[in-house]
Amino acid sequence: MRSSGSIFFALSVGLVCATTASADNWPGWRGPNHDGQSNETKVPVRWNASENVLWRTRIPGLGHSSPIVWEDRIFVTTCDTEALTRLLLCIDRPTGEVLWTQTVATCPIETMHRDNTPASATPVTDGNSVFVAFQVRDKIQISSYDFDGEHQWTAFPGSFESRHGFCTSLVLDGEKLIVSGLQDGPDAFVAALETRSGKTLWKVPRRDKVRSFSSPLPCDIEGKSALILSGANQTVAYESETGDVIWQTEGPAEKTVSSIVTCQQSRLAFVCGGRDNAFLAISLEKPDKKNENAQISAPNIAWEASKGLPYMTSPLAAKGLLHIMSDDGIYRCYEASSGQLVNELRPVGPVRASMVATRQHIYVTEKSGKTTVIRNDETWSVVSENDIGEEVMASAAISDGDFIVRAKEHLILIR
């Protein structure tokens, strides 16, 4: 069994684009390194609604959060829209049996976008506790449970207002839980909570009060443990320990949903602003200029793009390439360091789930439930097309040889 300390260390030093980290567990949004990638090699590439499906467990209610995995436990959130309850479920990986269900909150259903649900924020685990986030009335509620389902603490780091609802996933950075509260209300913020108690360690207000749902990204900037967050007209890098701003730049969009990824080889962070047709490749090296506010540095922009960009789906940076899949199914592949376009086509239908990958393959799951498996290179060489026969909005998890999909009504383990 891997200790939680190994995960704390990996996250705290910012290995968000390392290719050497273990990927046995999938502890949070986009996996162990926040980039959708796994180092595993024996992951299925062929299945259908029944073939290679170990189990299919019905998940009650409504939710678009992704499953997270720690050893033989799978955790997923949902909302019972009749009982008005927000739920955390623990599922036994070998059997698909629901081991326990905890009611995290009971409250009216908030106003939200048609593609959103009351349970769209993916939880996160450190191997000892599971942390979940919901909008509860006009506040963001963060709660912690142990692996037996015992409640540990609940915190309300800030209020929340958005006619599109709440869906930003939590992120672990060492022993800190990072919460983004970008919103239309006056309490727009980014905060760090102590994982042991839920105590707010720091909370930083945002300049513009605009709803955005991109998750914070832990990384390393100038030798410091840092976080990058896009949305509300800005992309900002914060010191992880204090919340102090390292640098900030305008854009790429007023509102963002797509999450940032980084590339170790090029030392770039890739930020999509699909609705505003803007994309930034931002250098993680020391800035050489100042922002219009002379007290704050502006990062160097390596390259930009303006076509075929996603609003909801997140890009994938692997092997020196950047793969981008728009919500409409337009695929573009770039050389990560230069921005040179190396492939472009429209191979699939509408997509809401973000791409995930192993060293050999990339998995692209359409809203329809079909997953196209391609080689992990620039060629779009199709290995297989696999349909589970059920709509999919959530991004998949890869863990210990399993491909785990949260569909509209079921959690499905493919082995």
C-alpha cells in the first residue's frame, strides 16, 4: 500500500507534468499529476456495452463529477434531486458494490447551466480522507470524510453566486486543499484550506467578479511551489504557501471551464479560452517584463492560437505535443514548444469529457458514450472505437489497469 505521504510529496513539489510518477491511484480531477495521464501500460483498448465490462453499477441521482480511485475504493458524488440531497458514494472496486453512502448536504437545487449538475465538482483524496465540494444555498461547502464514511469536518470558505451553478473541482497541494470560488458575486476568491481541519490558511480576492470553473493547477515556478488559475478575464500564478501573486496576465477569456495543463519539456502552461477564441502558451520561467501594475510581473507568452478551442474540455500535453479537442469534436495537435500545427481534423462528435492517456494511447470519449482510442502521437491513428451505449459527460479515470467511466446512470469498470 502506498502511503499518503508519497502523494503529499509528489503534489507539493509540483510534479504536474512528470512522466515518472506512479499512476496506480487516480486521486482527483485528471489523475495523480492533474494532466489526464497515466504511466500504466496494460489498460484496455477494446470494449462495448458488455465485453470487457467487469461491472456496471447504477449511481442514483444526477452528477457529472469524475470518479476518483484509491486502491480498492472508488469515490463518486451525486445529487438525489427528489430528496434534495448531495451524496458521496464509496464503491468496492473488485465487485462494484456500494460500500457506503453519506449525505453531505440537503438543500434546494441551485440555478445552473443545462450542462451542469448539483454534483459536477470532482472530489479528491489523499489516501486517508475524501474531500468533496458542493454549492449549498449561497455558499461553497467543503466536507471531509474518512474511508469508512465517517464525517471529519465541514467548512464554508466563501459565498457563491452564479446562474450557471458550481462545478469547480478541488485540488490537493501537499497538506492544503485548494478551492476556487470564481463567481459573479462579490466574494470571488481563491483559498487554501488545511486538510486536517478545514481551517482557511489563506484567501485571496479576485479582481473581476465573473463565474469561471477551471480548476487551480499546482506547479513549480521559479523554484517555488505555485498554483495557476485561469478565469474571470485573467490568468494568475500564486505562491502556494501564502497566496501571494507571482505574476498575472489578461485573458485568455472572460469565462473559462477548461483546465490548464503544463509541459515539463517546454516549461509552458497551456490555457484555453474557447468562448473567446483565445489560447495562451505561458512560460513558467522567470518573467522579463512588468504588468501594467508595476508591482506585479507579467509572464512571457510563448505562442497563441484562436481556432478550434474548447470551452469545457481540457487539453492533453504528452511527448512534446499538445492535443486539443474542442467541444464540437475538432482535433488539433501542436508542437508544444513552438505552437506549430502538426495535425488538424474533425474525427468525432460532440465531446464533454477531457482526454485521458497512457504512454501508448489517448482515449477520447464522446458525449454519446463512444470512446475512440488512438496512438499517443500526432497521427490520429485509430486503434479502436468502443461504445458503452450510454451518454458520458464526465472524464474517465485510469487505475491499476482499469478504465473507469462515469456515464449518465452507471459507473462502469472496464478491465
